[in-house]
Amino acid sequence: MLNLKPEKVWYYFEEISEIPRCSGNEKGVRNYILEVADEAGLAARVDDAGNVLLKGGGRPDVVLQAHMDMVCEKNSGVDHDFEKDPIRLKEQDGWITAEGTTLGADNGIGVAIALAVATGDWGAGPVDCLFTVDEERGLNGATNLDPEFVRPERLINLDSEEFGVFTIGCAGGGKTKIELPINTVTCNSRDRVRVSVQGLVGGHSGADIDKGRANAIKLLTRVLKSLEDSSLKLVEISGGDKHNAIPREASAVLLIDDEYAAIKGSLAERFSVFKAEYEETEPEMNLEVERLTEENKDCFSEESTLTLINLIQALPNGVMAYDKKLESTVETSTNLASVRVEDGTARLVMSSRSSRELKLENLRKNRIEVIGESFGGEVSHKEAYPAWQPDRDSRLLEESKQVFRDLYGENPEVKVIHGGLETGIIGEKKESVEMIAVGPDVESPHSPEERVNITSVEEFWHFLLGLLGELRENGEQNDS
């Protein structure tokens, strides 16, 4: 048990960390939230999408919103089944992290904070709590949200990850899938080897896309390109998993005719160049080359091998443009999120983001689609979710800034982020709602290095209760 303050927040965080809740598997945590509501005497509703609304009674001043699901990633070699195993929490140097897996503080700490508010007597007035499903795979819970679940005219999203930073806008985005046919031929070769790129930092494909980190899929194919003159015979290739995570690992199985030691040396030499290139951002990256004992089997044809590797190399990845007014803010980006080869087809997923709708459409349809089709791929796009356009004059923002100044004697930072938030979609469903996104410090979400700062949780808790009290008081004055 974590002996931390605020006790109720950490209690709920520990409780939900026991419940498997990868995106699309929120039934267990949803049932838990409903049980908590029943025990606390709170009215609860579930919409057709599986989103949960806890009603605060009367006319609520505000709705607190968080998502129930988490990104499920683990380090290679870690024995963890996300379908049944709890997240193993540990306290380390003032932070809570997990043992070899993602922590789920994104957005489990938001869920825990909302439950603590809903079930306690904090003098905050009537507050609704909205818990959405399947945020991490494409904001699907918000997309299918019953608009009647947003009752108040103010919404506080608890999915921000920097204490003292108020988020008032975010990018829109969408996924693109490329399917490339792969022809196979019978191959007879001396050795069968697996080449793996490992140990990359990874991170969030929105918030961390400008950090200069390597993409494991891109890096792997750069390494493999050095073997073209050795009659590269590819058998398998895979990398990445979640569309909103920068790939940390990728591997390929290939057949080789040359001496194993010579190939291994050639790959190591090539990789050393890339290791020097990324020495500041990827200190732990490594290349593993291992001889396999399985029998040889069919491999990709030479044409399919080169087409796939060249397609991966040609696809854009990383920051495409910065905001001209806010030079440090990414405007447009794309992430080569995953590649898999199954049943004679290579399937690649791209995740693109932009705060400008036309630039997002241009990147997806006039660049990624053109490249994919030029290599013989079939390209399809998932409908993009909208950007959240900032309202710097909102009353909710001003009240939030005043409470923060009163508590901490300084102004919070107000910014627009490049990651996607459900607020853009919710704002389209209820145009009159004022919104802000806030939260404690969460570092390295979507990766096994994810952690949440203990002190910031307590500080954020005091801020949130102060803000809710201010909103209640202002609401009562307006009513009178």
C-alpha cells in the first residue's frame, strides 16, 4: 500500500491499477467506478459507447473528465499479461512508476482524482464526473459520447501532464493505413538470423515528437539497407504497436548466404554510425543480432523486400512544421507507428497530427497517400478528429489562473499542445462549454518509463479543490 497524500486519490489509483484496462478492455474499470458510485450514493449512467457519467446532484457547476483506458506497453523480456495482471507499482525518488510496463497514470491519476472528488465532502459543490473509454486508440469514447452527458457549461479535463501548465488547445489528428502486397519465394540459405533494434526511449507521438528521438522501425530499415549488396532475404519484419507511441523496438528475420560473423560485424559497424547520431537522445539504444535454429522457409521476393524497405524509408516521420506564431509549438507531425506482415500483406500505420485542418489533410492525402500508392500500396484513412481551438478569454481560464496565483504566488503557463485531447471532440458536441485541461506531472507516458510525481499530485489536489470552491462561490453569487 502507498502511504501517500492525498490518501483518497492514491487509494483509488492503487485500486484501478489492479484492474486490466488496455484500450478496448474497460469493462472491469467501468464496473469498479459504478460500484464506487453505488457505495457513495451517486447516480450513474452508462451510454451506448460505454462512457460513464457520475451525476453530482442538482445543477452541477462543472464536469471533471478523464479517460478510463491506458496504453499497454512493456519492455522486452518482462513477464506481464495486460489481460489479467495488475500493474506493479513502486515508489522511487519521489515518483510512482511501474515495474517494466507503462504505469497508466495517463489517465489513471485523473480517474483517481475525479473519484476522490466525487466521493468526498470537500465543500466543492455539485460536480459531475465523466469517464470515457478508448481514448488512446483514437478518442473513440468521446467521438461516440452522448452529448447529454455534458450537463454543465464548464469542463475540466484531467488529462494534462504538467503541473502549473494550463492547456487550452490541442492538435487534431488521424490514422492512415497502408497495405502492401508481399510476394514470397522459396529460399535456401546458410543462416537464419534475427536483427533487433532495442532500448529506444519512445514516448508519446504527439507530446514527444519534437524530442529528436529515433523511430525503431525507421532505424531498423536504415540498418538493413546496408545489406542490399549481400542479397538480403527478408522473412519477417515487425515493429511498433500503438498509433500514439513512438516505436521503441523493431525486429526482422532474414536469411543470409554470407558468413554469420561477417554479417554481424557489418551490421554492428553500420549501427555504430546511428548510435553516434542519436547519442544525446537514445543513450540506451542497442542492436541485437542472433542466429536462429529454426529451419529456413519462404522469404520475401527481392522486389517485395526492397519495395517494403524503401517505402518505410520514404514515408515522412517526425515534425513537419512548427507554429509560426509559437515557434516552440509543433504545428504538424506524423509518426510511423507500426509495421506487421501477415497473410502476404505488409500493414503499416501512420498517425498524423496538426492544429490546422487543411495541413493535416494535405499531409495525409497529398503526401502519405501518394507515397504509399506510388509503391503499390492500398491506402485508407480513418476520419480525423478535430483540433481544439484555444479560447484565451474564457472565464474558466481566468478563474483558474487566479486560484493558481493565490495558492502559489505565480502565474501558470498557458499553452496549446500537439497531443490529442478529447476536448476538441467534446467541444464540437457542446459548443457552449468552456474547457481547460490540467493535471499533475506525468513523464514519459505511453512507455515503460512512465511515472507520476508524488508532490505534484498533492499540489494539484489543493489547486483543484480551490478552483472547484471558487466556481461554486461564483455560481452562487451569479444566482443571487
